[in-house]
Amino acid sequence: MRKKREKINRNKDVMKKNNFMQGAFIATLGIVITKILGILYVIPFYSIIGEKGGALYGYAYSIYLVFMAISSAGIPLAISKIISEYQTLGYYDAKQRAFKIGKQIAITLGILCFIILFIFAPQLANAILGDLKGGNTIQDVTYVIRIISTAIIVVPVLSIYRGYFEGHKFITPTAISQVFEQIVRVAVIVIGSFMALKVFHLSLTTAVGVAVFGATLGSFASYFYLIEKRWKNKSKFTEREIKVEEPKISNKTIFRKIMIYAFPLIMIDIFKSLYSMVDTVTVVKTLGPIYGTETAESIMSILSTWGAKFNMIIISISTGMIVSLTPNLTSSLVVGNMKDVHKKINQSFQMLFFLILPMTVGLSFLAEPAYMIFYGPSKYGSSVLTFYVFVALITALFTTAITITQVLKYYKVVFISLLSGLLLKSLINVGLIHQFYDLGLPAYYGSIFASIIGYVLSFVICLVALNRKCGVNYEMTIKQMLNSLLGTSIMVISLFLLKFIIPISSPTRFLNIIIILVYAVVGILVYFFYMYKTNSIEAIFGKKMMDKFTKRRK
């Protein structure tokens, strides 16, 4: 009986590989759960640290994301791509050496980025605030940047392990590790900041410092989980599925391959982070003379921290899809199956648009009650969120397009796309803020609009390149996107009519929860009913998956 129990426990630890659709679903689900946790914690966190603390928290994270991109952003997908490539070809020795070399690169970059961020924190803080007075000080910003820099020591190595798992198409463990990391991080943020500020009566800066340290502790927890998972399933990583005579591949060749694959991916995340950096170093300085420093910092906190939490739920869908798409697309490329490559590219865009368009429009429509639930009354909160959520829509599409372009090795296009979008954003950001103000519109809409324009330009450049260089035909994708747009329009009309029966917001949080639930259910039913009746769901996800869903539902 004991042996039987041990066998059952061992079977529970055995991992199973996921195909593209399964992997996309599991990865997306894991990331969406982490983002939901990431937005739920802000309810108590906001009440603890307020908008001033939120601005300080946002300053630290905007800097941290740039350095995290440098040290780790491209490496997990690069490792995933290389592992998938070597696994498909049967180059098992080269695969294991790629993993070891990747870890060495990650450790080196992590330590270097930590040292730079820790030493030059005062200069970075000065670049953010300049001569502004009346809000957070340069010393406050320096302190939180130095605290969060400790996370960069472990995050790069953690990313290598995730790429290693994903390259073998073991998507579930990495999804669980992300959820686990977020649970630990959220616990530290909420409990730590509360204890620091309310129990020990320490300063607001110290409380925010404790909160950002949650990124470090969460990363360590996730790292140890993946180490244990790999140790328990060693045999799954050493299986030789095909037998070929493996060519001699030097460590130098593997290192160069990792860097060639990683560099464009690192650039993608750096440029995306630089969009936030452009806002960080310009928005407060530009809005300060218009609204006052304190109000400008409050608006910036919504853009960088509070409103961004809502956006991350939408963006997480594209992130989950990319996690599964990269190794699967690589496998098809390696064997020269371009028909399958084209199919996966179009299916990715169709699935993404099908899911995120109604989410984006619905959240924009319900911005007032949604912001009220999480943060309470705010003069600018719902106004910012109503428009800012559309940045998430185009960011998700852009991220998917640029990643596909990178996987297909069109590196020049990747660089041109990224640079063009960022330069455009940088050039028009301040001007559009003033232009919107002169037109009698909220000045901060100028910054949001500048981000949308920048991402749209990058997205279009990628689409044109994929069509001309790879021969991707978007005819069916455009048709399905238009269908999603029409379905979303019908959904909005139904929600607008519902306003005459049920008010769209309430001064109390509980009633706002009920309102959002009612509107969400109505919106989902209307949208999915339309998409189902027009056969769009089957066209996007495939008959096989629809049959499986129907059987499970029965």
C-alpha cells in the first residue's frame, strides 16, 4: 500500500508537455492569475501608502523594469528558442550546455546591473525629479531604487530556468512559479507596508521600501520552486526522442547564438520600459506648472502604478501567448513548415484580438466603478483609466508582432520598429500634453495618446515586414478582427442601454462590485453569443478545440 502511495505521489510530480493551444491557454491563465493578484493587492496597498507613496513606488519600478530588461528580459525567450531548436534537432548535449551558458550569462548581467543601479541611484532620482519641490524627495527615490535593485541579483537566473522549462514545452511549471512568486510578493507588499507604517510607525519611504523588497523575496521563492521541480523530473529533460549524429557545437557558438537571439528580445523590453521612462522624466515636470507638483505626482502615480495594474491584465494575455508561441513557432521553422508558421502567426493575432478588444472597451466603459472599487474616490483616476486602457490594447498587439518578427530573425526590422516608435513618442510627448491642454482637454491625455501613436507605428512596421519578407497573408485575420470589432460594438450598445436601467456607478464599493458583475455578465453574453452565431469562435480556435469544449460542457 505504501509503495502504491509513493508511486501515485511520483506520478503527480511528472510533467507533461503542452502543444501550442494548451501552452497558450496555461501560460495565459497563469499570467492572468498573477496580474489579478497584482491588482487585488492594490486595494489595501493604496489605502496604506496613498497616492504619494504610489508615485514613489512607481518611480522605483519604472527604473527597475529598464534594468531588469537589460539583465534578463530577452534571455528566457532566447533560451526557450534555443532549447526548442536543439530538442527538435536531437542535439541533446548542446541543449544542456546552452542551459549552463545561459545561467552564467544571467548571473554576470544580474550582478553588474545590481551594482550600477545601486551606485547610480542618486543620479537616476535626480533625473526623475529635477528641481521639483513639494512631493517626494531625491533621497526618498534613491532609497527605494536601491532596495528594489536587490531583485536583479536573482531575476535573471530565474528567467533562465523558465526559458529552459518552456523550451521543453513544459508550460505548466513556469505558470505555477509565476503565481507562487506573485503570492509571496503581494504578501510582503501588503503585510510589510502595513506593519512598517501602521504598527511600527516608520516613515512612508520605509514602508514603500519594504513593499518593493517583495519583488526580491518573490523571485527567490519562485526560483527555488523551479529548482525542486527540475530535480524531481530530471528524466523528462534528458529524454532522447530522436537519434541523430550530433554535430560538434562549441560553447563559443552557443554563446553567440544566445546573444544573437537574446539581444533583440532585450531591446524589445528595454524600449517598452523606455516608454514608461519617457513619462517618468517628462510628465511630472510638464504637468507640474499646469496642475501643481502634488497633483502632477498623483496623475503620474495613476499612469505608472494604479492605472497600470488594470492594463497589465490585458497585456498578460499576449505575454502568455508569446510564452507558448516562441518554442512552437521555432519548431515549425526548424523543420521548414512555413504553412504552419503562417497559420500560427495569424491564429495568434486572431485569438489575441478576440480576447482583448472586448476586455479593453468594457474596462474603459466601466472605468469609474472599477477605479472606485480598488482605490476609492479620485479626481483623476477614472478619467485617466478611461483612455489609458487603450494603451494596453495596442501594447499587447505590438508585443506579439515584434516577438514574431524576432523569432523569424528579422532583427533589422525589430530595431527599426522599436526605435521609430520610441523616437516618435519622445518627440511628441511634451508637445501633445500642451496641445491637449490648449484644446481644453485633460493635459495628461497627451502623454497617453503619444504612447498609442508610438506603439501603432511599431506594430504597422512589423506587420508590413512579415507580409513582404515572410509572405504572411492577413486576409482572414482582418476579417476576424472586424468581426470582433462588430461584436464589441454590439456589446457596447447593449451596455449603454443597460445604463437606463442600472446606474453605471455608486458611491459605495459593494454596490460598484454588483454593478460591474452585472455589466460584465451582460457584455460577455452578448459578445460571445454574437461571435458564436457568426462561427468566429470555431474559425479562430479550430473545430477540434470547440468539439473538446462542447464535450466537457456536456
